[in-house]
Amino acid sequence: MVIDPSRATAPPLRRRHRMVDRMAAVLEHVARSDQGMTLTELAREVEAPVSSVQGLVNGLVATGYLEERDRRYSLGTAPYLLNLIAGRRLVTSVDHSVLESIHAGCGMTTLLSIAVSTDVFYIDSVSREPRYDYLAKNFVRRSLIRTSAGWVLLADYTRRDLWTYLSSLPAEDEERVERFLANFDEIRETGICAGPHTSEVADGVSLAVREDDRTVGAVSIVGPEDDIEHRRGELTKLLREHRDRWESRG
């Protein structure tokens, strides 16, 4: 059958959306900036009022697509999570072999985590327990305040984002918030959170993974609370030894 082009039905036009165009422009400009961009700079680049861009970037920060530090906006972790789901990597200094080595040294579940907005995602694991493999392979959201990895990741949040997150938590997390704040300075200084007793299911020892002077993830050893309590010093030492190795390679 020959199709007459003059009678062929054209597909509907894919119309542009001003808000989506503006959002895409903000993300692209920020991604191209080494030092991040101020609100005024973003407004100028996308040719929009500061008030309009303010609401847009607040929403992008809240969902993890941007992060704000010292009033400058840079790319957040949400775009990286999409890359991970698509098979691309976020944390470059810690690969699966590092988790395997830690697991071999302790015999306990070993996890690599990242934060996206208000949640923790396990992005890799070595474990004999199917539950943790499931959480990692399916990128299931976990609570920042209810995991040792979450405490390590939260310790690197800006004050504004930290207070926003903590104030949004339900009353049932109030005790966890108080204990986190009591340990905040130590966790921020050492990059380690050992046995915070945040979960009814398990406990853990977690270590910050820092790249380019920021925390990009956390490596955790998790298990029953009694085991973590009894082996806290040993597990902390094991994580520190591996951190020294991956940092020396970098």
C-alpha cells in the first residue's frame, strides 16, 4: 500500500512545558558549574524572576535533585540514583570488592548506602541475608534517622536541610533525634556512627565515604543489636582500615 503524504496523519506535537523547561535549564546550569550557583545567578541564566526560581529550587532541593551549601546550589544525589537504577555508578572509591573484603573480615552483612533527600538507599550489599540483598537490588527507601548509615549521612547535611528534616519527623522519632544530636559533633568529626540503637530490627556500625570534601555515601556493617554491641570496637577498626586503603588508592 502506498501512503499519500498529503493525507497522512502526523503525530501530535510534543509541546514544551515552561516549568519543565525552566527546571531542566536549572539542572543543566548547575551541573555545568564547578562551584555551584547562587539563586541570583540561576535566575539570570534562566531569565526568570528570583521569586519564581526560589520556589523551583526549593522543590528540587527537597526532592534531592539539588543541594544547597552556603547559598550555592549544586547537583544533588537524585540524578545519580536514576543513573544507578540504569546501571551507572555514584560512589567511585568503594566498589563491590571493598564490600566483599569487609564482609570476609567480619562475616556480617555489609552495605553501601547513599542519601537522596530524606531517605537512605542501599545501592550495593554483600550478605547471607536475602532481606538486605532485596533492599539493595530494589533501591528501597529507608529512614535516615532509623539507620546508622543515615546518621553518618545526616551529619554532612547543611544546618538548614538538617533542621528541616529533623523538624519533619513524627513524635515517635523524638528520642532518636535527641540521641542523634547528642552524637552529632562526634559523628561529623570522625565520620563514624557505631551502634546507635535506631532500629528494632538490627543495629550497625557505619563509616562515611568522602569524595571531593563531601560525604557521598556510607559503608555499614549491620547485624543483631547484641552482636554489634559486643563487636563495636572490632568492627569500627575494620572499617577504618578499609577506609585507609580506598583513600590511599584515590
